[in-house]
Amino acid sequence: MRTRVCLGAVLAVTLAALPAAAIAANGLTISPPSTAAFSVTLDGTDQIGLASLAIPVSYTSNALNKFATSGWSITATSTVFSGTSTARTLSMTATTVSVTDDAGCTDRTCNDPANSIGYPLALPAGNVAPAPVTIVNAAPGSGMGSNIETLQLSVAIPANTYADTYKSTLTLAVVEGP
């Protein structure tokens, strides 16, 4: 129930995600996007690269999850942004994430998730991806049906960053339960 989304940044920065696959857990599915992008031109000042990832979440009832009322969470971790030709890296604390629920549950079997996570949240990064953190959750009794969670990634790019193509791998997982 994990997927990896490869993020690459070219300074001037372009961010791209690898094709996504649905991740499922007992009536709970997320479908990460296949691409994301941000662009930054290095000009000697600190910059922020922004990328949005819309993630459809489907939480449906089946014989094992008793009416889809247990709630769910999405976790994330990443590798540090590393340059492909300079071997330079961005800080392990360069990326923060915020998540919004795109309200729009109109079906009678759908309700918006009651999320208790505070934002912005530091996205963990390391040469090897560290333990994931919960980036969004749905309290028990919420988040049923189809929802779209939009991740807003903010990447701090210091003024002294070397021009290069920087890459990172974002790993997402979905978990049923509080």
C-alpha cells in the first residue's frame, strides 16, 4: 500500500512525478498523480518552489471494514533533493507540506474527512527515506466515499544553491484506522 513519486527539480526548477499507481487497503484507495511541476529561476535570493498534488481518496464499505467508519490517514516520507551533476543537496528540512480537502462530497454516502493535522508540516527527508509522518487523516466516521486531498509542497531553495537538476523521491502510503 505504498507508492513512490519521483520528484525532480531543475534550477531553474522543474518538478516531475513518475506515473502513479493506485494504492489500496481494505476498501480504501488513493491514486497519486502522475506529474507535478514547479519552476524557479535562480537570481541570488532565497526562493520557494511550490508544487500541488491532487490525490483522489476512495473509502468504501466492504465486509471487512463495517460501513467504512474507521477513518484513514495518508503518510509521507522522502529522500533529500540531490543534484544529478554537482552531487549537491538541498537541506533535509527543505520541504514542508500542507493539505486541503477539496470539499465536494455530494453523494449521500460521502462525507468530508475531519482532519486533525496542523500545517505547515515538515516532510521528513534523508539520503535513505526516514520514517513517514501522517500528512492528512480522517477521524473515525469521516472521509467516507470519494474525496480529493490536495498536497501543497513548498521547497526552500537557498540563494547559494548551485544550478543543477535536483531529484527526490516522495513515498506515500494509505492506512485505514485512526
